[in-house]
Amino acid sequence: MPSGYDQDYYTWAIEQAEHLRARRLDMLDVDNLAEEVESLGRSEHRELSSRLAVIIGHLLTLQVQTTRTEANERSWRVTVRAQRARLTRLLDRAPGLKNPNAMADALENAWIDGYALAVRETGLPEAMFPQALPYRLDQLLDGAYWP
């Protein structure tokens, strides 16, 4: 069966959904459909890493930035609170992300990105920052935790 996947993704997706709803399994583009379903899972994992990275980056900034204004500190805290809330909703919606392997991988990526974010935002030398993730997962998620 020729697939419109490469030519017209939108139409292909609508047709695949129609085939699924009508239980016309023989009409499905199984290989591309499987790839798209896997992609959805990877997207959730990227969101987990991204939200953790912002939290880590702003906590690091709060921890090392000594010359900060009240407005800057307030802004970083607002961002951390918002990311924590969104992260909690994500983990409630996709509890499989709490899997230790998935979480460890997400934290590893988040540390790299969060560290880079803090260094970039502060303009401070890397030597001023911890060389390993200084926060536990429970601290990253805890709305009452601040370094």
C-alpha cells in the first residue's frame, strides 16, 4: 500500500486515525504509525528533561549569583515554581516517566542543559558552579526547597 506519510503528513495522520477508529487494521501504515507512537513517548521524555533543566538552571543561578536584584530573584523563583507545577502535571499524566532509568537519563540531560543555562544567564565563570548535580530529585520537585 503506498503511504502518503512522506508526501502529506497531515492527511496521512487523519487517514490513519480513521482507519484505527473503523478497525480497518489492514489499511494501517504500521511501520510509520509505530514510529510516530514511539515519537510521542520520546517527546514526553524531552519535556521531562527540559523542565528539569530549567529548574536546575534557575536553582543554580539562585545559589551562585551573589549580585542579583530582587526582581531577578523573584523572576527566577516564579519560573521554578511554574516549571515544578508543570513537571508535576507531566508526571501525573505520564507516570511511566518516573521509571528509574527514564528519570536517570532525563536528569543527566537536564544537568548538562541546566548547568549551561545558569552559566549563560549569569555570565559567571564555570568554576563558581558545582561540577555535579547538587540537588536530589525530591528537592527539584519540592515547592518548599530553595538552595
